[in-house]
Amino acid sequence: MLQQLKQKIQKLGFLDSAILPASFLGEEEPRFKAWLQKDMHGEMGYMNRNIDKRLNPSLLVDNAKTIIILLLNYFPESTQQDSSAPVLSKYAYGTDYHFVMKDKLKELLQFIQDEVAPCSGRPFVDSAPVLERAWARKAGLGWVGKNSNLISPHHGSYFFIGELIIDIELPYDEPKLVRDHCGRCTKCIDACPTKAIVADRVVDARKCISYQTIEVRGELDAELKGQFENRVFGCDICQDVCPWNLKSEPHNEAGLKPHPQLLTLQKQDWETMQRPLFNELFKKSAVKRTGFKGLQRNLRFINDDKANHNE
């Protein structure tokens, strides 16, 4: 049964996986609450809600017995061609990963129901109160790096994490804690232009370029002007410099492939972009989260950055 399940997971295109008992994550509570108490979540008020559900899977799925943690590669084959163009985070090149990954998780749930045993369950992809990195770390899929990302010793960190929580027991993988391989390396801390990595494995979201360009609903933090390094949506800097991402290999997931025109956009194309082109390029993209007006705001901000820098 376990072999069948693992074969299905591989067939669905997942990079790695682990099957664990759905247990209480009590060890994560003090760390998570300390981060919240320092207001490092910024405007992400949802992080301060449902803390009990983040720690206890049985509050998300009645009678939860098993959690399957899955990784999906999003490292692209190619990146933007114009080095002077505003930079888009690699994860946003293709269809919104919430849709791509949730479809795969639903198919996996259906497989378990059809081929293993009747059960109930729910898929989770970064949009519900699940401490995904904590589960992946507990499962032995990687360690939490100094930039707070999960890093796999086999695959680096360019992957999404999703979970399937179900109400039946399955044969469990033996969790093997992966030791921390960061050592004395501080490349991610040194490279972060806004100094958002305020301590080892602690990120102040309020200073993070990804948070500013995606989560902030009003104007961006004026104190961070001149520090975005041309990032218009999201930021990969701390991952780009991580030596473990030398292991990253391009994905072959059709849903995550970029729009044919996206990577060829020149600097001028971004700056003169109108809503019809935005809708065409990003109609199914995570970039819809900030919207056309949000993208324009971000473009103005980074253009002000460069204007101020050149004065």
C-alpha cells in the first residue's frame, strides 16, 4: 500500500514527500508566539488568528490521523531576459501555485479514497493555518535555514510545500531530523538589501521585499526606498545566493510554465504596461494578489528608488 501511494505521489510530479501521524506541534508554540508578539507579521493579521489550529491538525480535520507533506519544485528553466527589467519572483512565473498544487492534492486524496480506504480529508496549500515548514522539518524533508526557508539537502529551497490531512492511519515514514547544514554561512543575511533577516532564522516581514510588494495594501514603507534592487513582486535574493540552490533543477510542471511573453518583457514594456496586457500575462498568476494597481504602485516605488539613487 505504501509503495502504491508513493508511486502515485511521484506520478503527480511531487519532488519529495513524507507521511506522518497528525500530532500536536507543541514545540513550535513559543517560537511562533514570540514572533507575533514582536509584530514581525506586519499587516498579516491572519497570522495572529487560529493559533490553536496551526498547532493541532485535529482542529482542521475532524479525527485527523495522518498528514502527508509534499514538496513541488518551481525552479524555472529560464529567467527574465532583460537584466534591467523589474524583477518578478520565480514562483510567480506560471499559474498560481495554490491552484496547481491543490489540484494535485485533491487527486491524491481521491486516489487514497479509491485505492486505499474510505476517508475524509482536506488539502492545504499556504492558505490555511498550517505550519508547513515545521511539519516538513519534522518529517525530515529539510532544515530551516537562516533565511527561515526550508532547505532540502537534495533539492535546495525552490519548492512549494503542501499538506493533505486525512482521518485514517497510513503506514508512516520514519521521521529523520535533517541536521542544520548552514554552518557559518551568512550569505542570505548579508545579501538581503533591506536587512529583513534580523536574527538567525528570524525574518521581520515588515522589512521583507516580498511582504512589501505583495501583502501591503497601502503605500510601501518609505524608509525602504532605494533598497528593493528592482524587485517588483516578491524577492528571491536570499534563495539566489544560497549555495544549496546550486542543487536546484528545472521543474517540468506544465502549470508553472510562464506565459510565452513574460520572460521577454523589456524594461519599457513593464513601465508602459496597461491593464489588458496585465490581465493576459497574469490572469491565473499569483501576481493577481497585488492586482494591476498594486503592480503599478510597486513599479513607481522601484523607479523612485532608481531616480533617488541617480541624483
